[in-house]
Amino acid sequence: MRGPSDRPVAAVGDAAGVRGPIGVLHVDDDDRYAELVSTFLERADDRIDVVTATSATAGLEVLDEGGIDCVVSDHDMTGRDGIEFLEAVREDHPDLPFILFTGKGSEEIASLAISAGVDDYLQKGRGTEQYTLLANRVVNYVGRARGRTQRQRLLAAIETTRDGVALLDTDGEYVYVNEAYGDLYGVDPADVVGQHWTDVFPDEEASFLDEVVRPALETDDYWEDESTVERADGSTFVAERTATATGTDEFVWSVRDVTDRKERERALTETNRQLKAVLDTVEAAIFMKDAEGHYLLMNQNCRDLIGLDEGERAVGKMDDDLLPTDIADRYRADDRQVLESCETLVVEEPVPTPEGVRTYLTRKSPVVDEDGDPYAICAVATDITDRKAREEELLATTEQLDAVVSNVPVVLFALDAEGIFTLSEGKGLEPLGLDPGEVVGGSVFDVYDRHDDIVAAADRALEGDIVEEVYTVDDIVFETTFQPVLDDEGALERVIGVAVDVTKFNGVDDGGT
């Protein structure tokens, strides 16, 4: 009869792939022999840490405490024998390696042990070689058990993914294929398992896998690419593929169909080409990113803002490739907020530029597909540094003017290009019985229709002339200035003016206007 002990045995060093300590429970009712086995096992392999028990009952108690990777047990013991102990262990620990190491062996005992689920059966002998052999068996069986556990965890994770995933052994044969993988390639997973990948893939791709993928896994444990692959029916799709070594003489082959994404990218690229010619003339920095953060579009103003050299490629890069880490992290957080909320985000922020830090107002908006799901971000960033400086200067000026207007008999006013009051403020309104802002919205030609000289002055100012004259309104003498404000092209934007009450410095003509 051929029993477990007839299996081929490798040297202990061949199991070096087993990492970490190996907890061994040795059960033998002979205290002295138990101590001897413990000493020689730990000496044979420094990864082995032995816990001894002198009965099956005590051994079960040790197992309940955890930390045991393998059981080594005598057969002929007081109370429960080795077979009964094995049966008890299998009830709660069906996958725990169990080696029967006994001095009284027979074919009958070996047969019973195999039926009860023993992993190996060794007879005690003379000399220290038997402990080296036992240590080798322990390490090998623990390595296999850990490999099975890792595979079970891996397969459980694979079942939850939408990607096509397959598990292959080192010979290139399929060990496992999930449903998504079968759907992608148009094959039945049950038909693929057990086949070599050269029998599943077309010849050209099979050769590529053997010549490129396998060598990459031997050096880096990881490989990835993106390419067009063929299904069983001859149709093709764009696949994002990865291969990852598991550390257990197997590797995971993962495939994701990115055809739709690539089509969107191609469509966006063509749109970008057309848009770029237009957008390069815009002063704002404009860009677009996909959901992963890759730049899809960037106008010239944005390139200048980042400081890209002429000809340097931006499309396909990410913020981490172009910007300092802290700024890239901040931009990525903003992008994530836009994609998750599917709402526009407006931020005012400092931005480092080749000319120094500038203040930008950035508006980021989601780009959605036909289902309303965001797949990209479009952003417009406008340099408001000068505007902010003007606002601050205007604020300071306004505060000064407020002091003047509140304490000096003066009137500040402004007219739009049609002669409509947009401003009417100042202490100088009080003698006229007017409240600040009362005439805002009214036409200067209607408000002063009784004062031909004021109407004429306003009309001249609206034509672009600067007017400085003295007018009398309701016996109040005002020294008045109308100042036209023109845009960059010379067109009138508005007229601003100031009227100072100088009545006490002038004699009032009762017949005047």
C-alpha cells in the first residue's frame, strides 16, 4: 500500500517561500519524547515554534487558543488515540495540516488516518534525519494551507468586481475565471478553466503573453497595458489589462473594457482640437480633465499660467505631474467635490505663476453623459489680481469719500451713457430737501428740466466734454464739475460729477436760476 509517507520530499530549504513563524502543536503522551521532538523541529527550521501537549484533550484546548498552523500527533496515546484526535480536529479545523507521527505503524492505521483526512503519515525512526524530514513536511503543508487561504480570499474578492478576472498557474493554465471575464471575451468560463492561455488567445496574443507578460512578472510581479483585443467571435474591444503575481506560484489576469471611455476621449480630443483654436484667444485659463484627473484640454493661457514650455505635452498628464504637491492635492480635492456633488464650484484662490503669486477666480463645472453622470470637469480661471487691487484701492477711496460726503456740503453724482442717475449722495443734498439716492433711476433731463443751463451742461458731458461751471438751484450755489469716463475704445461709459455748495462765498442773485 502506498501511504502519505511515500510522497516525494524536497529539502527544507525548498519551502523558503513560507513567510513568518509557523506554530506547531505536538501531541504525545511521552513527556521526554515530546520535548525531544520540540527541540529538533525548532533546530531544523528556525521558523517553527512548537507547543507540546500530552493528551488529545489538552491538544484541543491549545487549538482553541489559536496560533497553530500544523498539528503533529502520536497515534498510540492514553485516552483518545491519534485517529480519534484527528477526527476531533477535523470537526472544527477541516483545513489545518495534520501529520500522524507514530512509532507503531501499520497499513491499517495508515488507511484509517487517510480516511479521517490526515495530510501525512510518518513513522518514528532512529537518528536525527527523521526530524529534518518531519520539519520539511510541516513547512510544506503549512505553505500549501496558507496558499489555499490566500486563494480563497482572492477568489472572494474577484467575485465582487465587474472587471474580467482570471487566475492562472505558473504553467499558464487557467485555474479560475469569473463571469465578467467570460462575458468580455465571449467564452464560457467553465470551458476555459484547465486550458492553457495559448489555446484560448489568438496565436499572436498568446506569443505576446509568453514573451512579454511572463518575463515582466518574474522581475516586477506586475504588468499592465492598454490595447485592442479580440473576442471569440472575432469582434474587438479596447482593454486595459493587468497581470499581478500572487506570491503563490499563480498570477491574476485582470481585464477592463475601456472602449466607451476611449471613444469619449477620442471625441473629446477632436472637439478639443476645434475648441483650442478659439480658446487660445481667451484671456482666462481654461482646461478640462477626465474623472481620473487627466488633462483633456488646456488653452494657451493655462499653459502660460502653469509655465509649460513650448511643445511640452499637457494632455494626459495630471496635477501631480505639473504642480507642487500641496497645490495638486488642493485641486484634486476640488475636483472630487465637483464630481461627487455634480455641482459647479467657484473658488477664489492664490495661484503660483512664473511671474509670482496671482489671485484667480476659478469656476469648475461637471461635464455629464446622457445619463447625467459626470465624466469630466471643465474649468475657467480668471486672473482677478488687478481687479482685487482696484477694489481695495476703491474701498480705501470710498471710505475717504464717505468721510467727505458725510461732513462737507458736497454732492457726488454719476450718470450712465443715457443720462440716467446711477449715484446721488452727499451732505450737499440736504439744503435741496433731497435724500441720498432719491433721484437714482431718473433722467438728468427730467430732474433738472427747469434748469436749462444744467441740462445743457449734462448734454455736453454726455457728448464727451469736461464741464466746470457754477449753477444756482433753489438759491443754493454749486460749483459743479461733469467728468466723462471713456472705455479703451473711446466710447462713453458714464459721467461722474461733484457739486460743492459755495453759497456762503457768493452773493445770491434773486433773479438767477
